[in-house]
Amino acid sequence: MIDRKLPLDGALDHEHGNPAYKALGESDRALVRAILNTALRHLPRIDAAIASLLDSPLPEGARALHHVLAVGAAQILYLDVPDHSAVDLAVEQANQDPRNRRFAKLVNAILRRLGREKEQVLEDIAKISPMPVWFINRLEKAYGEEAAAAIAESQLEPAAIDLTVKSDAAGWAARLNGEVLPTGGVRLAAFDGTIPSLEGFDQGEWWVQDAAASIPAKLLGDLSGKRVVDLCAAPGGKTAQLILAGGSVTAIDQSESRLKRLRSNLDRLALKAETLATDLMKYQPTELFDAILLDAPCSSTGTTRRHPDVLWTKGPEDIAKLAGVQERLLRHALTLLKTGGTLVFSNCSLDPVEGEDVVSRILADTPNVERVRVDAARWPGLEMAIGPLGEFRTTPAMLRMPPTVASGLDGFYAAVLRRVA
């Protein structure tokens, strides 16, 4: 998967994913997801652990063998799987693959030794960053070594399940055994069952949305009586927020299938928006908008708690390319805004190349647009996420919570812009 730069979600899709994965029962699917996510989260440390037990490096090009060892090591070092089960499965995998069959005894020896020396190995690799070198270097440049290390470690923590509620956050927190967030949402504690089985789901009282993802729409404030457009709108969580804020909302996405999902989500919530499938760069409305939300496509490096494959399927070239796309989208989006109107530009990247740098270039050569500073006093509990220029920048290391619920939130960037002429 990572060798071919393919997203993990695609391989593990219940309808269109890997055939071998789809043939498994649900409990086995859950185990596969846990193993793969764990291996990707800890991969640099796993690689170091394997290398420390080898007398000589693996043969050049032996990627399939490396993957067998990495999957086995992930189970032994980080999951509650019996060591002998992890070893037996890895040896079986090696024997079934003609490329690896001659290495089956090596797989057995390395993983058995790893099980015996587990505690020492874990101590030896603890200071290795769990993020790939190319990305941790970028984080250190942007945030400093200490903050970058905290971000890297935080991606190892399980991601929380956050809800955006229509109203009465305290009441829903009490009913669902959760905690009220500084964003006004609710963070759930661990629970048995599924999301749709929870109270309030069928009634459309809330929807799942990471705390950080709920911030951009809130930055537009009260939208009563205003024409609003949500660009790149699917799957619709932010669209729902804009409707609840009082706006007359148009939701735009290039993909009709994604808009179908958005409409389904809005139907459950009993909310209405005009929807339009179109290429944003070709969109020319008959009337300009009072408010715009552009949550732009990005590298998604702020979502590695949920999607640890991102850092292994993307690279610096992808960040540069996506930053160019974001800039073009933002420049066009600003032409859709009325004089005096407000636009929020956001994305779920941790890299300033996709956030601060894009906005800085546009402000430098667009005299009719100004930055609106976010007032930290209005965001108690998230003051640390508002930078010196008044822009939001969350990281997974922020938002420490009581021990009953998970801490952290997605990495997000958001800036508020106003058209002044």
C-alpha cells in the first residue's frame, strides 16, 4: 500500500476494498485495521527494532519481506496479541509468498527474539520519532523541536469521537457520558455499540465532527439573513453548522457522489441547503455572497491520528502541489465575496506551506482583502491555538482532557479574511 502510495481507507473499504479484506468477518476486519494502523503509526520505531536484530540488512528490494516483519513486530510490540500468534501468522505469510518462502526461518527467528527482548527493544527505540524523517524535519522548522516532538507523540494516541450538537451541549454530554469541549461540542468517552445506536442519532440532534473541524464555520459567527456558500462542502458537517448559524446556504462540491452523501447527512439532521455539483474554478454565481467557507483540499497531515498512512503516501512534492491548488481556489473564492463580506479559509494540514504561506501571498498582492484577527478571549480553552496574526492553528498535541476521554484534536489551520472594496 505505502509502496504504491495508496490510501489505507481505499484498501479497507467495506464495498470496494481489498478482496481478501472484504472476505473476512467483522472481528477479523477490526483486527486487520488495528494491526495496519498500529504498524503505520510506529513504523520508524518498528524499522529500527527489526534492524537492531538483523545480522545484516534485508536484501535490496525485499519490500514484501519487510512488510511481513513489520506487521508481526507491530503486534508483538504494541498490540495485545499473543507473541506466538503473531509469529505463527508471519511465518505462514512468508511461506505462502514465493518471494519470501526462503526467508521463513529468518522471520521466525527475528520475531521470536523480538518477543523475548521486547522490553529492552522498546526502551532502545523510544526516542526515535514515530513520524518519517521528511515530515518531522518540516515540523521542527515550523514549530521547534519540542513542539514537533509533542505533535509526533500525540499521533500515537487514539483519536477521540467528537460530536457537534444542535443545542444543549451540557445536556448531551450528560446523556452520552461525554465532556463539553471549548468549541461547544461534546467529546465521548469509550462506549459499547455503534454511533447510530446512540441516543439522538436517529433524531438528528448531532453529528460526528472532530473538534478542530468545527472551528472554521464558527469563525463566520451569526449568519442570520446572509447568503452563504460552503465550497468543497462534502460530507456536510460544516454545511450543517452554517445552516444552524442562520445562513441561507449553498453547498458546492465537484463530486456528485460526495454531494449525495452530504444530502443524506442533511436529511438526517432535518436541515436544508441548495446543493450544486460543479468545478469551483468555473463557478460564477449571479449574486455575490455575504460569507464564504473554503475548507480546501490539502495533504491531511493534521489527521494522522485517524489516518496514519498519510505521512507514508504523501511527500513534500504533494504539499507544494496542494498549496498551489489552495491558492488558486482561494483567489477565485474571494471574487465571489461581496464588499464587506467575510471568508474563512481552512484546511487540515499541519504544514504552514498550506496555510499561513498561502494567505500571506494573497494579502501581499490583493489590496482589497484584509485579515480579520481572531479574538483569543472568545475561545477559552483554545487560546494557545491562536497565533500572533490572529489565525487559528491547532495541533494534535493541544486540548488536554480529563482522563475519562481522549485528549488532542486534528491539526487545522483557519484564517478569516474580509473584502474591503
